[in-house]
Amino acid sequence: MPYNKLPRLRDPLKRDFVHQTKDKFMEQYKKEQDKEKFYDEDVKLVENMAFLLQRCLISKRKNVEDSYEMLYQMLKWRKEHRLREACDQDFPLEYFKCGAAFLYEPDKFGNRTLYIRSALLRSVPEMKESLKEFIAYLMYQIDDCVNGDSWAVIFDLTNTGWNNYDIDLLMHFLTLLKEYFPVNVDYVLAINFPWVLSAAWTLAKRLIPPERRDVVVFINDQEVEKFIDRENLPDFLGGTCTREHQLAPKGCPSIVEYLTTLKEPRSSHKRVREIIKTLGDVLSKEHVASLFKQLELHDNC
């Protein structure tokens, strides 16, 4: 199965399309009244014809008009979502501690990897937009928009059931791949895919271009080592890598601080208590106890 063989725009004919798309964007950029809608660094990448520009042409099959529109919206989205200034401390530390989504060691082909463990995801309405931003943040950290180096997504669907089924989050993820991080994903492993998600896959694959649907590979957990060496695999997939994948960076707010102080509208203490309970099976007992303690201190303030 061929991996890590993404198309590159190297022949003269295709470079003509690159020049045309770059010129069209730069012409429009010079006319913009509000140049703050783009990062200066991203505009320079377009000027230098980095892969940020080229990937749009690959995605839009060398159609210059469509590629320009994709590029324009992509760069605008990157600035609106503050991707260049975002940091770990913008997110609740529980996102890191539960280990539902994290970056990890490379695979056999040199791809960097993004792991998502769907059984650890909890549908909390107050956290939905923040979780979407967190996924986009991780994808931005792993994505290479300069040289186009590829990466892989490892979906661990073990023990996934209806309580983890979130079609909105799935569609968001696929939209990110299609519209804002196109081309660079070498493959997506779907490990231990459960039959209860068959309808979700039928719906989701409509967002994937037909020529790219084979990027999703369905395997069981015994086949993972065909893609990733055991010494680079996390322990929950039978790996021996000792790198911690549930390590919370210093300075991240707790979910109590996030919901009662940082996020607007602020959540009631009663609601935060309910949310903590929903996380009881994905966080350590000690951490859950510390969250309840924090909430008590807020109650007494």
C-alpha cells in the first residue's frame, strides 16, 4: 500500500498554475482595505510559492479560480482563529490529561502522528467550540504548510459507543482536513471500527473526494504495527514507547477555572459539577477530587 507519495507541483505546466494563483491572490491582497485579516507571515508564504499555496491547486485539481478562493478563505480562517499565536495554555488542562487527542511519535514512513481516542471524548455543549478549536490547534501544530511534509491521523475507536457518537465533531474534523489542512494527511487509520458507526461513516465519506477515500484505512489493533513501530506506539495500542501522552503543560487553566472565569457566558457551579461528573471515567480519581475541591473554594468566595 503506497504511502507518503503526495503529488507535488514540480513540472513547468503546473508551476504556471502556481504563478497564476499567486498573482491573483497578491493582486486582491493589494486591494484589500483590511490587510489585518491575514497574517503577514502567510502572505509571505504565498509570495514565495510555498506549499501553503500549492496544496490549494492540488486540492482543486489545478483550477486557478477555485484554488484562489480556497487560499483566500484558508488564510482568512487562520487569522480569525489566531492559529499563529495560540498556545497550550489557551485550553483546559483536562484536554491534555484525558489523552483524547494528542501528538505523538512518527510512523514507519516518517509521518508525524495525531491520535484521537473517541471513547474518551465526552459531549459537553459548553465545551464543544473549545474542543473544536483544540483539534484545529493540534492539526496546525503538526501540519507543514511550507514544504508539505505529510502526517497521519490515528483514530482509536476501541470501545466507542453511542455515548461517544458526535456527528458534529466528526464533520468539523473532516471539514478541517478538506478546507484548511488539505492534501498533507497521508492516511487515517480507523482502528477497531464499531458497526454502530456505520451510518456515520456513510455520511462522513461524502465530504471526502472520491479519489482520496482510500486515505481512510480500517484495521484492527493487531495490525497497527504495519504502520507504526512498536517502540513508537503508545501503551494503549500495545506499544512500548515511554513518552507520556497525558502530560498537561504548565499554566493551563483547569476546567473549573475555564468554565467559571475565562469562558463567556460563565457556567453555574451546579452545571460545572455535572460536567466534572461526566469526566469521572476519563480522568484520575485524584484529579476529579481536586476539581470538586476547586469548585468548593469558588462556592465559598
